[in-house]
Amino acid sequence: MTDILIGNGTIVTLDSDNRLIEQGAVLVHDDRIAAIGSDTSLRQQHPGARYVDANAGLIMPGFLCTHTHFYGAFARGMAIPGEPPRNFPEILERLWWRLDKLLTLEDTRASAEMFLADAIRNGTTCVVDHHASPNAIEGSLDVIAAAVEQAGIRACLAYEVSDRDGPAVIDGGIRENERFIRSLRAERKQQAEAGMIAASYGLHASFTLSPATLERCASGGAAAGVGFHIHVAEDATDENDSMTRYGMRVAVRLEANHILGPRSIAAHCVHVNSGEIGRLAETRTNSVHNPRSNMNNAVGSAPVEEMVRAGVNVGLGNDGFSMNMMQEMKAAYLMHKLAAGDPRVMPADLVLNLAFQHNARIMQAVFSPFSANFPQLGALSIGAAGDLVLLDYLPPTPLNSGNFPWHLIFGIDAHHINSTMVAGRWLMRNHQLLTLDEARIHARSRELSQAIWQRM
């Protein structure tokens, strides 16, 4: 592969030193970053590299999303017949648990492609997806993986095991997780070892998982050497169910069933208490904050700062909202101030850490069982992944490493992104997608989603 030298830009490294390098350049060799420095010096040192002019814009790491649902794409703009759902259980029963039952493998592919195009446009270069299609389980993760490979981003996939649709669907979900994990060590081994595709063991939530199902999944996940991806205390009903049926809170129940751990993702954690936060920290379980979804579902505001202070690695996801992770960062910054009545909480530098440093740790945790040499994500440094974005942002006020987080919250957005690279490969240049036919994807998505809406 020809070396690519991206220069004439302001580099935002977001590494441990969090440097801003004006008139800087980044050399990408194969799928890794080989050098970072001044534009003039690197051009002199690497005259054979293909030069890409950043036009005085920003060069920064690609964005990361550690909890999403590709299959939710067809819900965009859909009106549910009847009165609006009054609470989270009704949202699940009247929207999501009706939609997922209607999905075919073709629908699964189309919804994944729509989100993947959205990810590339928004500079999101690595995602963790959580899938459900109870009437089209077998092969569903293969369908999503094929779309991911075509798009060229990195993704960790999982199928959502749940008791809610009966024993056959439980069995199907367990088989799909375990079959797909095995495939990453066989027919998909090359992509997995390259750090492009990975898997977790998907679970829905404590309130839809019986003791027998949890025991089977815990055994299967341990044998496969992976962690679990599960919704935890997203709504108070999850905690109430666990206390009523099992006499313990959700995180305590999951720890007792060997679901928590350093490779596991506990999405949401809106209603965890201090004791549960201690269990998450002690087991080194990762949590993922999803502010836009939490506000939309009116489930509450997660105790993010308390979790971080306790030592929990809290990342940032979108729970099926758009792949514009900058919007997720802005929502995180704002919602906690309103919820606490205190403008000092959730400062922009903490939000930046969730989105990059903390998310990168989660990616390392879920990809490492399949990729022994998985690269550093979320930072531009020598040896890190060649995953980056170029932005047409010309700051109207001084920009430095100290105030960059506030520029990101108040000034920068996804419309500034003009190019996206993953593993040294351009997926978008000058706003043009290079790996996906966006017009075809959207046309097919409209056709299939309309058919699902009619069946709803």
C-alpha cells in the first residue's frame, strides 16, 4: 500500500498528551499511523508518499460508538398507531418488540447499510452493534458482517438473547452468538485478526432473562472467551423486576451469574445505585452512556460522573440514534446540567474522554479476543490505527488543546467532516462515499421500511 501523507492541517491528537499541532501532517503506512509532525518536515522525509491537502482544516481521530442498534433504522419517522406510549415498557412493547419481529434478513441488511453509510458520513469509524430479529435469527450476524466489510468500518456484533419470545427463539439467539463467534476464528479469521470485525455475547436485559437462560449464556460466553453486551437498569422497571423476583438489584444479579467483567458492556446504567456502581468498578465492567435515547424515552439521567469517580470506564453510544457522535456529545454535555440544576457538571473535557479515551478502552476490550495486535483507537499517535477524519473547521476564535473540547461542543459538528479513513483506506473523500452506493441504499431502505410500516 502506498504511504499517505495528510498535511496542511491542525492535528488534534487526543492522545495522552492531547497535542494540537498547527501546520501538521500525519503519515499513514498500510493500516497504521507511522509518523506525526510538521508538514514541511514530513514532506521532506517522505517525498514518495501520496500527499493529501487538509486545506488548513482539522485532522483528528475517527469517532467511536460503543452501543447502537442498526436494526432500528426503519423506525425513523414511523408513527405508531394509537395513543403515544406512556412509559418505557410501552415503548418496548408497542414499537421495538413489534418491529424486531417483522425483520427479515433482507431488512437486516438494508438497515445495517443505512447506518453504515450514516457512520461514514459522520466520521464514526468503529461501532458496537446489538441486534435482534426473532423471526430471522440464523445468519443475521453474517448479513450484518457482510455489510460492515463492504462499508469498511470496524464493528463488534452481537445477537440479543431474550426469553420474551419463547424457547425456540432463546435457542436461536444462543446459537447465533456462538456460531458467529466461532466463525471469527475460522472463515472470518483474517478480518477478525486485522481488527475489523469482532463479537460480544448479546443479552437483552435482566427483566427478560430467566436464571436458566443466564446460566446457559454465561457458560457459552466463558467458553468462547468473550464478554457480554447487555442493557442494565435502563429503566426503573428493570431494577423493580430484579428485586421482586430475585431479591437483588440488577448489577448484583448479573455479577452473581458471571455476566459482568472487563470485556462486558453494561449499556445505560441509568438506575444503578452506589452499591451497583461499586460492583461494576470491582469487576471492571464497562458502561455506555446514551443520552439522546435516555432523554427520548424519559428514563432518567445516568450517574455518569459518580461512576467515573468510582473507577467505572464509561463510554458513549447512541442506542440507535444517528451515527453523529458529536450530537451525542452535545446531548451528554447539556442533559446533566439540566438534570442536576448545576452548570458545572459534565464538563466538555469529561465528555471528550467518554467519547474517545473511554470508548477506545471498550473497543480494545471487545476486539482483543480476536485480534492479538489490535491498534489504539481514538487517538493519533505512532502505531495507532489509521482511522481518522478531516474537517473543514476554521475556528473563529483561538483553538488550543485546552479549549478544543468546548470548540467541539459549541462549534464543530458532523457537517464539517469531509473525509473519513479507516485502517488507511478512504471511505469518504470530499463528502463522497467511496465504498457504498448511498442512493441505492436509501431507495431500498425506503421500499423495505414502508412495507414494514404497513405490516406494523
